[in-house]
Amino acid sequence: MILAFQGSSIDGHAYTDVVRLAQSSPSWLDDSVTFWSAYGLALFAVLMTVGWWRARRVSATAALTALAVPVTVVVAFAVDAVLKLLVHEVRPCRSLRVSTLETCPARSDWSFPSNHAAIAAAAAVALFFVARRLGAVAVVAASAMAVSRVWIGVHYPHDVIAGVMVGGLVALGSMRALRRWPRDLAERLAATRLRPLLVS
């Protein structure tokens, strides 16, 4: 296990500047960012569903690729969670004396890397393998998610950057590995009870 470290030595000043900006911003903006931070991941679920639904009309292979997206996201979350347990970085809202938009998570809820950022980035990268337009929408949403986590005060900037890197790299590796599967795998699966998932 890596000993807990103080993230404030990396970008504590940048974090403080963002949190103070949030405190002085219009309430409608803060409310919008807070809502997005809390519920924005639902959009990625919608995008994954749309991608799968459209892929079924293309081919069994395309549908199988789309079905791999949520699996990839789960893997990225798991990798991110393991890193959290190894690093043990205390949340900035507990290390620094600042007022934040959201109640600070428990002390044992480690900060590095950001789960939200990892999930969003993994979904965005994986969706590019399904449809570029969906991937582009997801990239914008993932960027907004990463920024929102700092804005509400629960993460340092380096937490979300690391989360994006973890999620993005896991998704890129997983989706590229999927391409190496036998080309007839999707067709074989489509001949089983899984057919409704692969063919419209």
C-alpha cells in the first residue's frame, strides 16, 4: 500500500481558486453544476443504450461492440477503485479549510483518482468504437463531469485528470482487444438465445 499523501502539495492552490470561484458564482450555475455532478452519469447510460439499439440494426458484430461498452466501464471503475485503496489520498475538502458546494465525503472515501471522471472517460472512449457522434457527445459530457467534481469541492484537479487517464486507457485497451476476437463470434452468439441482444 502506498502511504497516504497530501494532494494539496500538487495543485492545492488551483483547487482553492476553483472552489472560491464557485462560491462567488451565481446560484443557478452552482445548482446546475451540482446537479450534473450528482446525476450526470445517467446520461452515459442513455448514450450506451442508444448506441446498442442502433448497432443492432447494423450487424451482430456492431451490437456486440456496443454491449462491450458497459462492461468496459465497470472494469475501469474497478481499476480506479483499486488505485484509490492503494493511494489513500484524503479529500481536499478535509485537508484544506474551504467552503464547498457539496458536503465533504467521509474521510475514508479516498480522493485519488476520481471515480466519476474514470467512469465518464471510459464511457466516452468506448462509445467512439460504437459511433463517432455518440463518442463526441460523451467526450463533452465527460469533460463537464471532470470539471464539476472540482467545482463542487470533492476533488483536486489532479484527481480528475488521473481519473480521465485511467478510464480512457482502460477503455482504449479493452475496446481494441475486442477487435481481436474471432470475427464469427458475434454471428455464433446471434444463433443462441442472445440473438435479441445482437440482431433487431
